[in-house]
Amino acid sequence: MGLSRFFVLAGIVLGLLGFVLVVRDQVGFGVRVAAALARVVPGSPSAVLGIDPDPRVSTIAYITRDGYELEADIYEPAGFDRSPAVVLVNGVEPEGKKYSPLVQLADGLSRAGFVVLVPDALDYANYRVLPQDIGALVRGFQILQGRNTVDMDRVGFVGFSMGGSLAMVAAADPEIVDEVQMVAAVGSYFSLEAIIQAVTTKTVRTPNGHEFYEPDDYVWLITRNTLLSQVRDADDRSELFRVFSLPSPQPNLEVMSTFDPQGLGEQARSVYVMLTNREPDSVRPLVSKVRELMPGVFESISPKYHLDRITASISLLHDRNDRYVPVQESDRTFTMVGGSPRARLEILDVVQHAELVAPDLSPPVLFGSYIPGMWKLFRFVFDSLDGLVESRQWPR
């Protein structure tokens, strides 16, 4: 194991030691949670802290609420009866449920005593999210709840990046809102409007105005595909994909030489104007126009429009310097649900968007921020999962 990997694991172990000193009667669960975290450290050994036996892994097929057929992997712990359970929702990753860090986390959570459902999304292979993904998550939750190895009163969601946002929307769905006990979201957005502003104007809205923010190009790819796929007219949709074929919102100049936006229908033209806008103060009215002409597209996948219905406890974790989703998005989610004790928000430097990173080994960073950050990460994961075990809901 490289030295950097050693310090990653050392941070986890140090956090665990501190926890042992504080809460001695829950050491067993703490060890299992630490082991689950350790399994997602790149380069760590396959068996960490000797947590055995291997979980039982099976694949199921099911029909979503909207009639699509999907597959999901289920990880079930050996030696546990009627376990708490989580639906694990990844961000947009073409490998889907087989994405290696996701597999490692599901394995670790199962070893910690949780039944874990890892569903595929409807069209992550084409780098997009569909409104129907929400119905797919709702149905996955219900299937997990009905397993004979699951305590149906202790089921929640854990989501990463866009998957965390979808998980929050699903948790507010009328079919399951009173059944969901916990939602944990890592690096997730509050509103698709903020992502539009980030990719088109390179700014983020703050209490003091607008600040510079340059998201990774991958964010544009997903945002473009998600929005343009919902344009109703097929010819307009194809034309917009030609115009916005570059890895940035800059229109393709070769296509623009023969392109006339007035030839688009009103719906597609509003999307074109929104995506070519570069003025932060114009984002809101332009988004409002698109929402008017494309009802439900923004609302269906933005937690902003659903958080007031969630009864589950909400745990939020965000990378302070996240280049995929601005950290302000978790701040807004935390504020909208009323803050503590209803929700928990942790902003850290030891994650990069939604994954653990190796530390700077200089002593000031290692001892000043990294090890304390790992302790906070451990407590965040422990408290989130322990909250699921306790099954506390909050009034709407």
C-alpha cells in the first residue's frame, strides 16, 4: 500500500479511535462503518479490518412505474435478519451499477449490516437523466422494502452527485414519502437552474451577488443531454444537438454559419436563448420561460420543488471546492428544510466531489485539516446510518 493510501486509512482509523472513546457501547457498528468507508479508498486492500463474511449478491429485473424494464443488484449481509436497507443512487456514470467505487461501497455497507439495492438508471449510458428516473427509484425502494431480509420500517436513500438530487426528489414522492426514513446526499444540487447558471455564465449565485465558478466540462455534457432530450419536436431537438455539439456551451461556429434560430419552434428557441446567454442576471427569467414552455422538466429533477414534503431526516455532505456542483447548493437545501436538527450539513476538504482523495502529506495539512476532516466524514457516515437504524421521521 502506498504511503498516501496509508494516511487515508490512518485518518479513518484515527476517527474510529476517537469515536471509541466517545461512544463505547456502539464500537461494533462503528468498526463496520469504518470498514465500509475504507473499502472505497482507491488502492486499499480488498478486505479491510477483517469484516467478513462476504455479502450475498444477486441481480433482479423489475418494471418501473412508467413501464421501463431495469435491473438492480442487491447486496444482502450474511448473519443478519430483517436488516435496515438503503437504495444506493450513483451520479451519471455510464458503467451504472457496475461502477467500481459504487460496487465497493455497496459491499462495505452490506458488511456493515445493511441490505443495499443498486439500481441502474434509465439512460446514464447517454449521459442524461430522465424525469422517469424518479419513478424508477420509487419502484426500486418499494421492491427493496418488500424483501424478506429487510426491515420495511428502516429503509432510506444514499445518493451521490445528481443521484443524490434524484434521491431527494424520490423521497418526497407521494407513494413512499411516509416510508422513507433517511436520505443522505453527497455533492448534490438543489436546483437545475443553478447548474444552468454555472455552465452558461461560469458563476454561482451567492447572498452577495454572483461569484466566479467554473464547472467541469462533464457537467455541461450531462446538462445539455438532459435538457435537449426533452425538446418535444424531433427536428428541433436534432438541430439543437448540432448547434451545441462542442464540449462547452459555445455554439458550433461551423453549424451557426447556416443556422437560423428563428426557424426553431418556440420551445426549442427558448432553450437556445437560455443556453447562449452569458449574463448571470438573465438566467432566472430565461429559465422561467423554458419552464413555462417545457412544464415539469426542471421541477421533476430538482429537489427545490419537493423538499417541503420530505419527512425523512436529511444528511448533506459537500466538497468545499466542488467543480461539479457548487457547494452553495447543499447550503440551500439545508436552509430550505429548516437546518438542524431536521438536517445535517458537513462541508469537507477530504472528498473530491463525491469520492475520497489521497491527502497532501505535509504535516500542516495532514494534521490541520485532513485527519480532522476524516473524523468528520466518519461521524457523518455513522450518524446518517445510525439515524436510519433509529428510524426517526420529521413532521411536514
